[in-house]
Amino acid sequence: MTPGRRCLAIGGQPQASAKVSPTRSDRVDMRSRPPRIRPMGIQAVKEQRLAAELPRRLLAWYATAQRDLPWRRSRTPYRVWLSEVMLQQTRVDTVVPYYRRFLRRFPTLKALAQAPLDEVLKLWAGLGYYARARNLHAAARQVVTKYGGRIPRSLEPLLALPGVGDYTAGAILSIAYNLRAAVLDGNVARVLCRLLGIAENPKASATQTRLRAIAEALIPEGHARDLNQAMMELGAVVCTPRTPTCEACPVSGLCVARRAGKQRQLPRTPRRKPVPHYDVGIGLVWRRSKLLITRRPLDAMLGGLWEFPGGKREGDEPLEQTVQREIREELGLDVAVAARFLSCNHAYSHFRVTLHAFHCTSPRGRPRPVKSTAYRWVTVAELPGYPFPAGSLKIIRELEKHPGPPED
Ligand code: SF4
């Protein structure tokens, strides 16, 4: 990311003229229905003074309209990094308490680097996408060993850190260091597609390249921090996915989609595939007053978290059989399945599950994990000391109301 203003003619994109004489059929269209969207080429962006007008209006709006969020009060590189990682795929309201708790326990990058992974995952439990926490922890350790605890202020070393991609690197460089670097999250991509009338899929790699170049070119000298945050803020609170409030938008006068009345139709995203659903049988395996829990392998989904043993139902097998089969396969343990404890639904990013938890007993035998990296026998009171994913936390909350085996 080199400093200095960049020309808007970027990416070799076709540059449609903003002043095209209407053809006969265009004239008919304009009288009878809303005008067709004409994607604005980079040359047109220049001609229409978007590059000059948009930053000015956005910065003025952001100065008064920005939300008071905890990560905006102190923009140290560590805090910016942490907040941006937590905010990926996660709502602001959900992130705020996690962010505060995390910073109380790990106020500095060094404190995070020194902590055991289990403790980091424990503070992340319920926030989802746990690879973020594992990567953040690993990256913090690298920053301490390689850079003496100072987060790099250039792109290449940032991108070499675990879990840091273009978006996170751009956020650190621009928000923490105020260096010219684009941030292109879903909000910014949507805003740019609408402003410029870009009808392509914003997730396609060619469109991403194009949008990133535009986003970077729009940054006025010395205003990377505020301009990027203003773009993200506009997408989060005004130019929202389904109901953009164009009447409250500070840049509505520059917006191609609004002029064409197509703001709700852009950007065009491919239809989502149906989300699969699985039934999962779970064993609450009691031995006296203790329950069996196992730790997932680090390289698996939810890696490093603890869980109750169990797994996916095969075909239409009875769920009690699923529990017995899974525990035998995964832990070499025979269990007797008793009453159903609860069933609850949980959604992950690409599939949904219904968790069916059953009380089980296993008076003897030592678990021999096949994939799990550890197991423990723990009381219900000890469960909060372990990091569990959100689905398991639903079961734990119910267990805390009945903290013992069923006969108790
Ligand atoms: S005018 Fe409407 S569609 Fe255009 S940027 Fe503003 S909120 Fe989004």
C-alpha cells in the first residue's frame, strides 16, 4: 500500500461513458419503466466527481453519525485487530460483551500470547468460528517472537500471520495506523456496488479486485482511518442489505442504484444453496456424579473445544443407537442409553443440526479416543471451566438446573 493519492482509472475495467445519447429504445424504456442500470465506469466515476464528493460527504456524516462502540475509543493496533476479527460474520451486539471480557483478561497482545489456548477458547466460547480464536492466538505468539510484540505496519508481514487476510490487514493498516489500505467487507462491497451500479456478484474474485481498487482509490490523503470506517458504518446502518434507508443516506445524490430505483436489487448475489440439516445423537455419559467430555482435534471444525460424545445419525437409525454407535466408534466405550434429556436446534454457517441429548451410563471401561485429543470426567459444576461450542452450552444451561444423574 503506497501512500499518496491514486488515480481512479484502475483495474483495467471497461470505462463506459456517462454521457451516452439515448437510443430510440432507451427513450421508450425511460418513459414506460424505471431506467436500466448503467454500471458506472471508472472514467464516469471521475467525471461525476464521485471521488471528490463521496469522501467529503461521507466523512462529514461519519463525524456526527458514528455509533459509540468500545473499539472506537482506543485504536491501538491490538484492539483494532481483535475487534475486526471478532466482527467477522458476527453482529456488533453479540461482539461487544465478548470484546470487553477478552480485553479484561488479555489487555495486551503479550498477555494473549502467553495464555494457554484453552483459556482463549474459553473466552471465545459461544462466539462461533473458533478458527478465528486459534489463529489470533497463534498470530499473537508470532508477533511477539518475530516482531518483539509490535504489530507490523506493512502488508506483507501482516498477511503472513495466521488468519490475517486482505480484509484484516487492511483494517489494521488503515484504522490503527491510518495508512492508505482498502477494507472490503460485505458492507463496503454492497455500498460500492449500489453507488456505482455494479451488477456483478460482489464475491466473485474479479469483482473483489475491482471493488478493492475503487475502495482504495476513494481514500483521501490522511483519511484512511475515518473513510474506511465511514464506508463500513454506512453499510451497517443505512445501506443495509434488504432495506436501505436512502432518504437518510449522505451520498444518495451520487448513487446510481438509487437513481434507477434498483437499490434493493443490487448487488446481485447468486441464490443460496439449501442449508442441510442433521440429527445428532449426544450421550451424557454418567459415572457416579461425573460426566464424560472429550476435546475435539485442533484441525477439525470447533477444534480445541470440548463436547459431549456423540455424532450424526446414519439414515433413519434410532437416536439411542446413534449415541451407542458413535461412542463405541469414537471412544471404544459401551454405554447404556436411558432417558432423553433434551432436543434443541442449532445453526452453523453451512448447516443446521438438532442435538438430541440422552442420559447414559457406563459403569466401567476406560475411554480410548480415536480422534479426540483428550477426555475428562467432570461434575456439572466443573463444566464452565472448559470451552464448549454454543450448541453444547445450551445443554449445559439445562444441566445446571438438574446437576446430577437422572436417579439423583
Ligand atoms: S442511496 Fe441508498 S442504495 Fe445508494 S448508497 Fe445510499 S443507502 Fe445505499
